[in-house]
Amino acid sequence: MLDKIKNIFKPMPDAVEMVKDENEIKKQYRSMRIKMFFSMYLGYVMYYFTRKNLSPVAHIFREESGITIAQYGWIGTISYFTYGVGKFLSGMLADKCNLRAFMATGLFVSSIVNLFFGYLHSFYLLAFFWGLSNAFQSMGFPPVARGLVTWFSAKERATKWTLWSSSHTVGTTAVAWLAGGLLFLVGAKFTLPVLGIQIDMSHFISWRSVFYVPGILGLLTSIYLFKTLVDKPTSIGLPSIEDFTGVKAPTTAQKEEMSYWEILKKYVLTNPYLWALAIAYVFIYYIRFVTLDWATIFLGEVKGMDKKALPFLYSIMPLIGTLGGIASGWMADRFFNGRCAPVNIIFLFILIFVVYAFYLYSGPNHLMLTAVLLGAVGFFVDGPQNLAGGVQVSRITVKESVGAACGFSGMFGYFGAMISGRGAAFIISHYGWSALYMSCAVAAFAAMIFVAIPWNKEKGDDHNNKKNETAQCEAEKKAV
């Protein structure tokens, strides 16, 4: 039984026969890249359907379950801890596992938890199962990072990566709309024309459907992922992306001489540039999840806005954030030769002012301004969130460790997310909401400092590199 499970997760071997005809190679590559991108995109949207469905209904969930602000904060902290640590571990495993089985399994288990989560009443059970779900949620991003590096060249990576990264915000937006629609139906009554029969939707649907509906959709999507994802081009007889495009990846010259542990140690654990981005990610994710997870509570309980309308208003943040993520990648490729540090600094600087303006000016008397500020927060958070932990990381490490490197930075990001749970609850209880949003402004300034550290490394002109790293720098110059 154990051997069968291991076989499922084994990387797909190279095809026995490689495709020789150039036209056929181009045709298959085009088809497979569209298929892979769509599957990874849809898959991650569903990962967010089964993970970010709590935030849009946090105000109702807290009331119905009877938990306090502090307990809600603990649920966030525990889930972000399991997700963050799991992301690094999943990154190491994903580098050596079957991409298809790995991504599908995480979504499958998380979807199962969603089916019954809304029916739990104990704080301890809520914290345990949401933490467990998030541990399996960590299996989503690392295989995607590997897939993007395997199927798309370094020359196009910033644009493609940030375009895929919009799946984060599309998923968050779509599940917020779904939650809003389901809440609207709760208690609604309809009369069938002609027959005159009145239907009370409360007999068929409740606020708990915000969990079990995404759970059902996630189960179906996990099956789809297992059927459509492919480990790497050579598994189906196609040349590697480097051979196909002629664009060289970061150095892999020592691949035969170094074990995976040696690669991990050199290019991840002792990589100072990666550590800088990981620390920056703590601050970026703190801002991201404070603004996401506490928005409905702040607007509903403090500003007095209509609770049923909040999920729709909340959805503006990730929706406009999608545009910010895509714009950041386009700016990096168009104006900075693929370098991410300048774009990150610009976005974070503007975010300092936007996030505190949201605290000052949002409210029911300024509905349009509230919507604009929510969108602006999403736009300027998602740019650095998409670049710093993904594209920028892929430029300062090697292909063989990109999953672990992204998992490493992601783990640190979710340390920031952990603070946004219990830490934010502490700040609110002791210092008020003003202090919470001021802390976001300070975090944006701190993140600016750390994302700037790999500035020269990204340009590929760090003259202090050792000889065996010079090839990587030259490859990066050619790639961009």
C-alpha cells in the first residue's frame, strides 16, 4: 500500500522516444503550455476557494460560532503557522515529486475539511481543522512554481508568473462574490409564477454553505488536476524549455556534482539575497492579511456598514489587486529588464499612504471613496506580493531549488500572516484600530528596505561572485 502511494508521487520519467519534428514540437509546446497554465491557474483559484472563504464571512462566522476576537485571531495564527511551515516543507518535496499528484492531493484533502468545517462549534476543533486544512493548502504553490520554471523561459517569466499570480486574487474575489450571493439567498423567499408556490431558501441553504459549496468544487477540481497536469516537457517527449527557446536558465553546471541537499544548502539556506526577500515577505504578508482578514470586521463593527453588503465591498480589494499583480510583472519586464526590486519599491512607497488613508476615510458616508481605497490597497499590496516571493526569488536561485526557495520565502511570509492573526487582535484590543493600520504603514517601509537588497544581484553585475556563479549572472543577462 505504501509503495503504491510512493509510486503516485514519483516524478514522471522522461519519454522513451522524443518528438523529432520541429513543427510538431512547436504545436505540442503551444498546446501544452496553454493547458498547463490554465490547469495551474484554475487549480490555485480553487485552492483559494477552500482557504479564503472564511474572511468574507468572518463577521457572521464569529457570531454564529460564539468565538471571541482573540480566539478568531488564534485561528488565523495557527492556520498561518501550519501553512507557512508546510509551504517550505512542501517546496522541498515538490522539487522531487510528481507535480500532478502533489497539487491535486493538497486540494483534495483541504476540500474534504471544508465539507464539515461550518458545522463545528468548539474553538479547539475549529482551530485544529482549519490548521490541518492549511497544512494541505501549502501543497498548492510549490508545484506551480516548479511548473512555471519548467514550462516557461526566464525571458518571459515575470509576465507569465504575475499573470498566473492573479489566480490568488481571482480566487479571493470569486469566493467573496460566492459568499455574498449565498448570504443573500439565506432567508430569501421566492414565489413561483403561475403555481404561486412560495419557496423559503432557508430550508435549503445557510451561511455554512460558504464552506461546503467550495469544498464540493474543490473536490471536482482536484480530479481535473490529476488528469491534466504534466510533470515536465521531457515526460511527453518534448525538449526542455531551455532547448526549445534557447534562453538559458540560472546555472545548473554543478548539477551532476552536487546532491539535492548541497544545492538546497548553497542556493537556499545560505543565500543572503533569499534571506532578505524572505524577511521582506514577512512584512508584505502582514499587510496583505491584516487588510484582507480584518476588513469586514473593521467596516462592519467599527464603521457600521451593512453586513450583507460587506462581502461584495470586500471583493474589490482582491479584484483590483489582480490588476496590480499583472501590472507589476509588466512593469518589471517592460521598464527594468525583468528586475523586480524597482517595481516593488515604487508599489510599497505608495502603499504606505494608501493603507492609512483607508483607516481614516472609509465608511458608510464615503462609500465610493471606501471602494477606491480598498482597490488601491489591493493593487499596491499584490504587486510586491506577486514579485518578491516568486519572480524575484526565481532570479536569485537555481532551477533545481526553485520550489524550495519559493517555499522558504513563502514560509516567512506566513510568519507575517501569523502576526496578522493573534498579533493584530492584540494591537486592536490594547491600542485600537488606528495602531493596526499604522503598523501596516511601518511594515511597508520596512519591506522597501529588504526588497532593495538584491538590486545588484538581479542586474547580474555583482563582481564579488565566485567563478562558478559568473555563468549564472551571464545567463540571467541573456535571459532578460
